[in-house]
Amino acid sequence: MPTQLEQQANKLYKQFHHLNWTLDECQISAAQIIEINKLKKEQNAVILAHSYQRPEIMYGVADFIGDSYGLSLAATRTKSEKIIFCSVHFMAETAKILNPQKTVINPVQSGCSLAESITAKDVQNLKKLYPNAPVVCYINTSAQVKAESDICCTSSNAEKIINYLPNKEIIFIPDEFMAKNLQARTTKKLITWNGRCIVHEQFTSEQIKDIKKLYPEIKILAHPECSPSVIHEVDLATGTEGMLNYIEKSQAEKFMLITECGITDRVKTEFPQKKIIGTCFLCPYMKQTTLKNILQALKSPTKDQIIDLDPEISQKAKASLDRMIEITRK
Ligand code: SF4
């Protein structure tokens, strides 16, 4: 009869051999996974993990895997009062803004090049320069920036929100590439900022053209945080959940995913019959969270790991998120 550790390691190996994990590596993670899942149950906690997290987190301990918007909604729907939010800091903040009564614990307060590119003061200055333009902020921003904005958006609802607003001129922050990609699809004038995702800005149109020459039948999907020249070359520009939905329904066998490697891990694990071609890049912020951090955060969370927001900032930021949710549902 296999031990609990052997069972867990074998389960991981079955899922992760597509990711070239060895049984030894699975055994090392299995011990921590068992301990985390035991503590999680005892504490009636829920673990939410972004799709760019490490596979052992997504498939070993997470109760829900998703994009920033999906995770925030999952945080709202869960009955658990304690949420262990495995992702970068701004996303854990967003979950806390939407769930002020719940305890949100962020094992590692890692940054994000987009969220760090703009401050609340920068938004105030933009508003002075363009007093008649509403501010639409991408969800990859701090609580303070959300609080200064009129409405929030994600990569999947940005176009709908821009077109829903009656204004001809809109301040769209902070992603320069996403704004340019949106500008190509709207008659509104977008005033933007110079923020960039350090992962998605690394892809080039040349990489895509080379792959297309080698695999003419390939389907190429890119995140809207990529440059316009990259977006011009692909079959679909969509967020992480949009990519997974497309792959699940597509009859194609080969895909190139122009995004962070976590999505490649998800496809290889969830759709092992599909073939992923080409390269991906790791987000150094997302990959900071480990099973060890999660275990520590469950055992004895530090003050820094427990998300605590100024109530006024939180309330204003929630208003911009609530507006986004309301318009998205229309
Ligand atoms: S992938 Fe880009 S946008 Fe996402 S957390 Fe990393 S740096 Fe930020």
C-alpha cells in the first residue's frame, strides 16, 4: 500500500511529466503540498493562484486558478474567511478591495513592472492636463491608482469599456502597448502612459514570422500587453483565460503562446494532446511565490503578508472596480 507521500508524488508525476519533472522533484514538492493542504483545511482557508504561478502551486494546493479578474471574483464567491492569494501584490490588493471583510494573505508581496510604472500623483497630474477625459485604469495598478481612476478594466473588457463611455477622449493607463492596440480598434482618442510588462515586451514580430514559416498551420495567440507589431502577426489577441478557452475549442494541434510560461504549463498539463511550439518568458515577480512561502504564510503570517488598506482608498478603488463589473455584465 503506497504511503500518502508516495500517492501525492505519483499524482504530481502523472500531471507534470509533460513538464519534464522527475519523480524525485515530485516527491520533494509532495511533502509540502500535503502539509499545506492539511493546514488549509484546518484553517478553513482557500488558496487562489494566478495562471502564471508555479505548476506545483496551481495543481498541488490551489482551489482556483485564473486571471486577475477571475481570481477577484472567486475571492468574492468563496465562503472561506481566509484567502491565501498567490500572485503579485496588486492582485491580492484587488481581492481585498472587493472583499474588505475577509482576511487576504499574500505570501510574497512581489511587484509588477506595469503596476509600478505609475503613481496616484501621476494620475492626478494627467487629470489636470486633460480635465474632461475620464480615467480608465488597467487592473494591473495599485489600490491608490485605482482610487484616482473613474473605472478599472482588464485585457478582456478594455475595448467594451472604452466604447461604452460617452467621452471622445479617454485617459488609458498605464500600459502603453495595450493602449496602442486598443487605439487601432476605436475612434476614441486614448491618452496613455509609458508602462510596459517586462515579460510581454520581450516578444518580437520576427520571432512570430520565423515560427509561421516553419509551421504554416500553427495558431498563434498573444496577450494584449504585447507590442502592436506582435499583435499584427497573430491569430488572436486575448487574455490568459481567452487563450485557454480558444485552445480547448480549437481543432488545431499546434499553438504558439505569446505570453508568460505559466500558460504553457497549464496547456501542457490540462491539454496534453496539444503541442506548444516556440518560446515563452518567465515573470520574475510571479515566480517569487513558492510552496515554502505559502506554508510559512499559513503557519504564521507576518504583518506585511496580511493585506491592509486605507479604508478611504479602498472604498474609492472599489467604486472603479464595481463600475467595471457593472459594465462588463451589460
Ligand atoms: S507578467 Fe507582466 S503584467 Fe503580469 S505580473 Fe509579470 S510584469 Fe506584471
